[in-house]
Amino acid sequence: MLDVLLSEIAACRACAPYLPHTPRPVVRVSPRTRILICGQAPGRLVHETGLPFNDPSGVRLRQWMGIDRETFYGREEIGVAAMAFCFPGTNPKGGDYPPPPRCAALWRTQLLAQLPQVELTLLVGSYAQAWALGDRAGRTLAETVAGWQAFGPNILPLPHPSWRNTAWLKRHPWFEAEVTPYLRQRVAGILDL
């Protein structure tokens, strides 16, 4: 059943009229997914390669998780399903456009229903946090991430690992002092590392 759904997602062209390029949905999950990473949308490099977090953000995310590239891509227990599966394009004012909500409306509920083994969901960035947490999300990303213990042990809100958030990380040193050690411990426990 998951294979059929993933084929349908791969063939999706619902956003084609709104994208500056041909849609290329990027989702990487399996029936064995136990750690699900929910970001906002693939970036340009991910769009080009079809490999999620195949960019500098992925390097930082893997550091936070305490795993290497081989483990990240080689273990079926690690899945990636962003709020939107296609690269939304680059905003001329800087950064990428936000994920179009139609993707989550079309696919998210049915995809999550096909992943019953998930033990830890990483909500990467405010779009994923708003969708998954609803009213439980804080007024700001910092407030939501600072309240991370209220969502555990199955949900962990994270800032986006983009280099654009380096200043955020410097202003919030508690994240790398408190949250990343917990994340590494959870990931190691789930993957038996």
C-alpha cells in the first residue's frame, strides 16, 4: 500500500502551474521508518539530485543527530517527508519560497497513516511545527523549540539547519547544549548505535 502511495506522490503534478520548474517530488520513507524528518520543502540541490537533505543543511542536521551520511541514507529506519515534496523555487529577496499548503493537504495525512513504526518525528522549522502541533506550537519558532520537552518523547521540534539560522543558533546556545544531546541519544537508541 505504501509503494502505491509513493508512486502516486512521485507522479503528482498538482503544483506544476505554480512552480518555475518541472515538479520532482522528493520523499524517502519505508515501512521500516522509525525516525521521520519533516522539514519545509526540498531546496534546489535536493530538487536536482532527488536526495533529501543533500546539501549543507543536511550536513548540519546529521551533526545534530550524531550520525554520518552513510547512516542517514543507508538506514531504512530514517525517513524524510517534508511539508511540501517539491522545491517551491527561490525567492528573489532571499531564501526559498515557503512550502505550498496544497501538498500537505493532498498527501500528508495518508502518508503518515502508512508509517506506523515511527517513534520519533523531527519537526524541522516553523511550517512543520505549525502543521503538526497546531495550537500547541509557540508564538515563535524559538518558543516552540524551547518547549521541546512538552512534546516528547515522540516529537522533537528543531530549527531549520540552514546556514541562514547560524545567528539564531548563536542567540540560543541552549539548543546545542540541551536539545542536540537529547536528539543524539534518541537517535542512537532507536537505531541501536
